[in-house]
Amino acid sequence: MLGFRSKGVDTDVIIDLLEKWASIPHEILPVTSEIAIDALNLYRMYGGPRKLHYFDTFHVAKS
């Protein structure tokens, strides 16, 4: 939310977005410092355009 607010996005727009995200069936992934470091290292090695996506590295790092 802070990222959106720092860009001047209206609070009502942020709430609407969060409500839409919450309505999509999904599993929340807990992110520890270790998982974040692993994910960023994976992205550094295998990520980029037409390669491993940044967000997918967190799924890989958690498993």
C-alpha cells in the first residue's frame, strides 16, 4: 500500500484493488528474510526478460 500511496494513488482505488485481489482464490506465501534472499539470488541467476519471472522466484525459493 505504501508504494501506491507514494505514487499518489487514491486510497479508494487501493482498497478496490485489494478487495479484488482478496476475491481471487490463492495461497498466501509467508516470506522470511531467507526466502527473500534465495528468491533474489535465483532471479539474479535465472531471471530477466523471457526467463524466470521475479515473482516466480519466491515460489521456487519457498519450495
